[in-house]
Amino acid sequence: MSPRGRRPGGADTRAAILAAARADFAEQGYDATSVRGVARRAEVDPALVHHYFGGKAKLFAAVLDIPADPAALVGAIVHGPREQVGEGLVRTFLALWDSEEGRQRFQALLRSAVTHDEATLMLREFLAREVFGRVVRELHPGAGHGKAPPPELELRAGLAASQMIGLAVMRYIVELPAVVEAGHDELAAVLGPTLQGYLVPGA
């Protein structure tokens, strides 16, 4: 008989945690998924989840195969000049997506989101909670008290996300020549003010 108990650390353990997290996020959504729940499903100690992934946000990014820590990216933007938040988001996204590794992963994620409900749900939750939701919570402290932002700010976050996803689809999936050939500075100058208007109203 194989020994019972929690799984020890190792490559197989990391894979088991990812598989458990993917299932929990798909079945329950981001908010209802917990590190303890993922650990329970993977039959590991919760400390191992933190050891390999550093928390729920990074675990979710790993499940989506995004090569960056969303909290660090958002933090660098919102703690910079407030009047440059919109342009900063465009530049940050493009720097991530236009890397060779980032482009391949993001193309795969976008194509999956179009055809698979599970991928659609995870992409939506990631953008709503860990990217644009985090931006509005950081820019408007106290508005959400650590929870989902109020409806108006949540709408603004969703509209900002729609702009960036639209840009990504046209640049990396449809490959519209004008959008593909545009440089980061040009796209930031054109799209940045739109995001700024959504995320920092009245700025």
C-alpha cells in the first residue's frame, strides 16, 4: 500500500498544485478559490503553495501561464505619476506581450479564451481582479475596502480592460497591419488618454 498523507515537495508536487489550482479556479472562480482549498485538492501543505507560487495572485498567473507578477506590474504603475497611469498601462502590457515568450503565451491564452469557457472565465477574472480591479483599488483607496470595487469603478475597470483586450486581439490575433506596425510610444500616446479617462476620472 502507498503511504497516506500529504505529498512532499518536488517537481511532481508543483505540477499537482497547478492542476488543482486550474480545476478550482475553473469550477469556483477567483474569489471563491483559496490557497488552502488548492492545497487540500493537491494533497499538500498550504505552505508548499506559498513556497512555489507566493500566494493566490501569482498562482493564478501561473495557471494562465503569464510570465509576470501582476501585483508588481500594477504597483509600479499606480505608484508612479498619477497623470501617466493610462500610458503606463499600455507600455507595461506591450513590453510584456511583445517579448518572444510573452507573445506566444498571450496568443495561446487569447485563442483559448475565444473557444473555451474555462479559459474565458479565468482570463476575465484575472483582468477584473488582479489587473484593472487592482488598479482602481489602488488609485481609489477605501472605495472597495479590500473587496470588489463599487459598480461605477468596476465598470470603468472593465471598460479599460476591453480597450487592452481589443488592442491585443487586433495586434496579435487578427494582426491588422497598422496596429501590428505601431510602436509602443505611438500606441501609448493614442490609447493612454482613453485608459486614463476610465481609471482616473477628472484627471
